[in-house]
Amino acid sequence: MQRHTFLVTLFLLLTAPAALCQTQAADSNGLQVSKSLFQLKASGVRYDGVNERPGTYYSGSKLTHEGKLYTDSTVPPDGFVVQDVDTDSFTVYQPLELAKAAGWIDKKKKYKAGNNIWGIQRSGDVIWMGSSGFGILTFDTATKRWSRYDVRDTPIPGGHGPVVFYADSDYVFISGFHIYSVKHQKWLKVDAVPMRNVTKLGTNRGGLPVQIEFDLRPLAGEKYLSINYHTHVDIASKVSLSPDESAYIFFFSHSEAHPTEFRIEKWELEWAFSQMRD
């Protein structure tokens, strides 16, 4: 019994410092996060779309899942497009008509814009997409039901379009670095990452002519890299997992020669969400 107690005590003494350091790092030198304004505004909405061949596709947003191709059309009938690969049949879901069916906007009023889709990503059986004026829309491929996340209660058709740039079974990432946790079913916003997480600081200078020049390289001596529109690191060009799948690597292709790249450990996100209060 005494030997067993000694071994348990020794184990706790050896492992406690590592856990403590991880918690302190997350608390004092880790991610800077804040509460996101995105909230669930509607769920379980039924809207069946129209069975028509769409106009043209925007090839930047497409994925396949269980025999279906999910993409979008920019020419009427425009909106979110689902193609059955085997039968070559189409269903087009227009956000404006979805909003009318859900009672979010006036059914009798005509709107000039509101069917654009900004990014299509999948988390499990749910397809996530940005929209013009309706926030983030989700389509459950199993139930064929729609949900809406937004920063405001009343949509503005044709308004700002948040971009969904990455999703997996754990998290959904959208422009402005708002992140949704599937496990916690809540949002947070990453405001800055510690410079130790940054592997490249880029610039768009020296390449093709640009309207707004910026150079992040002088920030190398700072403690944090702010994530916002002004630093041009609010929408990642590419997201990948580290070889051991313990971290997300975010790549921003400002220029071919000088991109920006940083990583966020999964444990950092889990810690941040566990600390976030409703």
C-alpha cells in the first residue's frame, strides 16, 4: 500500500507541472479571444428549393458528400445548388426564397440582391455557407432543414456577406475569425494569436500593383499578431492540419514570395471555449 501511494504521488508530481504550464500559457500568453456576436437565430426551417438547372457556377465553392455535389450559382436561378451526381438532377435553394418561407423578410416585397453564397464547407452532415444579408446559413443534408446564425435579428437582404472558409467535425471558421464549436455549440472570436504561433509574416509589397499596401514583417518583435481586416489575416486562403492533427495551420497568400502563416493548437481552442461564458 505504501509503495502504491508513493508511485501515485510521484506520478502526480511529475505530470502536474506540464499541465500547469499549459494552463498558464493559455491564460496569460495564449490566444486573445472575445465573445462573438453571432447567435443562432432560427433552426429547423423547411424550404425545398426548386428543381431547376442553375445558371453558372462559382467554382471557388464546391464540395461532394454522399453522392451529392454542393456548389453555388451566380446566374438565375442563383443560390445554393445541390446536384445528384448519379441522376444529374439539380435543386437550387435561393436564400431570398428561404427567408420568405421562414418569415424573416416580407414575402410580397421584391429584393434586388440576396442570393449570393460566400464559401461552402461541411461539418458532419451539415453544410455551412455565408450569405448576403442573412448571416451564416446551414443545411442539414440528413433532415433537409435550415438554420441561421447572425449578429442581428432582422436580416438585410443584399447586406454584408460573412465567408465560411473552413470547417471540420470540430469547428467552423468564418471571416473575422469567428469560430463555432460543434462540441460546445457556441461561438467565439479570436482577436490575436501569440507571436510564438506565427511562422511567417507577409506583405503584398514588391509584387503586382495593389490598392492598399501592407507589410506585417515589422511586427515580428510584437507579442501578438492582431487578427482583423486591417492586418489582412481575417480570412485564411488555406487551412490544413498539422502532421499529428493537433493544430490548425492558417495560410494567407498575400503574395507568392511573402505569405503569412500561423497555427492554433486544438487544445488552445478547447481551453478558450471552456472559459467562454454565455
